[in-house]
Amino acid sequence: MTGPKPPDETRGVLVTGASRGIGRATALAFARRGDRVAVHYAHNRADAERTLAELPGGGHVLVRGDLSDPEAAELVAESAEHGLGGVDVLVNNAATAPTEDTAHAIAEVSYEHWRRVWRRSVDVNLLGTVDLTHRVVARMVARAVPGRVVNIGSRGAYRGEPDHPAYGATKAALHAFGQSIAVSLAPHGIAVASVAPGFIATERQEDKLSGETGGDLRAQSRFGRVGTAEEVAAAVLYLASPEAAWASGAVLDLNGASHLR
């Protein structure tokens, strides 16, 4: 494992949706490297504070903001910039996750429910992310730093999400957005990449894995298991590294060969 870096090599890292799951694991991975981390959350302050308390090292901060609010992007970017002394890496992880309550198979739900889920998904998963990215990248460009942006997408962008089409569609849009700005930002020395995880074992998914569906979920991969948040965090850490600049524009599949494209 890579140990802490000398002080002049540490970076400011903003991880959105860092209260639990992939976001928490990613925040921990950067902090263990020696970076300063801004732990972003929207509503769950208790879990965000737990993440913050678990981070080794110093210089970490909490940043609050509901990214479905168009005004929140500037506030989150400014708070992270001020708290960290500059953001060098942005990890766009915050998203509305698929749940039973947000299921919206097109032939099975009312128009009202359909519209509500789609608009919330687009506001958070896509528009909130692109707004925040603009505000953070503007500061990177102004500081002339070799920044990194890593988006957390999904296997569902390619495999399809019949029960949660808005989730699949917004994640596909996030992949495309990342590739577009990877081209635009290359002249500024800013690299952009995405990861596309399959099913990941997080706190949110414990019931599914321990219930009747657990066996089917593990059987999706010939490894006979699902992925871990730590595996996603390791990929993010690499894509955000100086060595990964040439991976800019890439979308890295992390699904245990459960879906090939």
C-alpha cells in the first residue's frame, strides 16, 4: 500500500456523497495517501461526521449542500476550496441510488411517479454533478493546477436498468459528459475519467445481499461475489493519480466480468 506522501505532494480532494458506501471508502483511500479531503453530504450529517472522524491525517473538512439545488454548486465548491486550501481532485459520487421506492418500470407506474423520479434523478445525478464540476474546474484552471476529475458512473449505463431507467440514463449521460470535458480540459492539464461499477456491497445493499436475491446478485459474476466499495476506491485513486493522465477520457468497467462491452 502506498504510504503518506510528503507535504508538498498532498492534494485537496472533494468527494461528493461521502457519508457512506463508495464515497466513504474513497475519502478514506485519499486520506490514507496523505491527501486532505472535503467530505460532502446533503442531509445525513451524522454519517458524514463518522466518515470525517475515520479519516487519518489532518486538514479534512465537512461540506454540506443538496446538489439538486442549482445554487448549491457554487457554495460547495467555495467551501471545499476554502477549507482545503484548493481542490486538486474532484470525485463526483453523489447520486440518487435505485431503491424500491424509486422503482419506475415504465409499464407499471403512474405518470406522476414517473415524472417525479426522472426529474429528481436528472437534477442530482446529472445537473448537480455538471454544475459542481464547472465551479470546481473553473478554480483549477485559475490556479493552473494539473487537476483530476473522476466520475462514478454505472454498469447500468450499458446493461440497462429496466426498473430504474432514469438511473441508467443519467449514468450514461455522466460517462458522455466526462469524455466531452476530457477533451476540453486536456490543454489545461486536467484529466477526466469515469468508473462504471457493477453491483457493489454497501450499507444500502445489505438487505438485498442477505435476502432471497443475494445468490442471484453474486451469480452475476463468475467470481461468485459482488464488488466492494474499496475496489471502486482503489480505481478512483489510480485515475486521480499523476500517472493516470493518459487515461483521460476513459470509462473503466468494474463489474467482475458480469457485463462485457
